[in-house]
Amino acid sequence: MRISGQEKLDCFRQVCKSRRLSLTPQRVAIYKALIACDDHPRAEDIFNLVRASFPDISMDTVYRTLTKFTEIGLATLVEGCGPARRYDPITEPHHHFRCRRCNVIIDFHDTRFDALQPPESITEKYAVSSVKVTLEGVCDKCSQTVQ
Ligand SMILES: [Zn+2]
Ligand SMILES: [Zn+2]
């Protein structure tokens, strides 16, 4: 079940309020751009989208804002997907498929993966808060193009 953009925005406003983060027009625009992207955007992609309405915004502001969003649970950082950091507006548990050729990241849900138990060698030392599975391979588009 995906929640609507409006619900996401309402939730965003509430989280910002409870974390005493002021709702500047730039922050709202950055969040809107983030939830408009369903392909795990890089900070640069967000920057390019937001710049259309805020020509003076800097890449640094976008970076700092996205980092703040991940700190307060409004976004997650997608791990292990190459040099550029990728952001994910979906904070509910889900898993990823990543194409090794074009780096596209596809979301999927799977109750078997959700139920995976971390090994004891980890849990006896570390507190595990989430389990994410990343499958890697070649996407449908790339497998059609000969390389
Ligand atoms: Zn691909
Ligand atoms: Zn995702």
C-alpha cells in the first residue's frame, strides 16, 4: 500500500514541526521533489528539479537538507549503490533490486525477506534495527541492449 503525496506532505509537516525544523519554502520544495522521484534520486537530481523554482538554491543546501531529512526519518539513504549517494522517500520496510549496468534501483516488497532473521554472530553483539535485501543483476532494459 502506497500512501498519497498529500499524506506524505502532511506527515512531512508534522515531523518538521515536532523536530522544530522550520518549514522553509526550499525545504518543502526539496521534499516535494524527493517524493516526486520514484527512482531513488541523487542529490544532484533533486537539485536540478528544485532549481526550476528556486534558481538561487545551492547544491550544498540540497545536500544538507537531504542529510537532515535522513536524520529525522523522512528519507533513507540507499547503501552500496556506487559513488553517488541515493535517497529514498519510502521509509517503510522494503527491498531493492539494483541493475549493475545502469544503476536503476527498483523497490519491491516480499514478506519472506521481511521475516529474515539476522545471524546470531551479529545479534549477540549488535542491535539490528532493520533488514534490507538488495538483489543485483541486469534490468530488463539493459538485457535487451547488446553491450
Ligand atoms: Zn539496467
Ligand atoms: Zn527504495
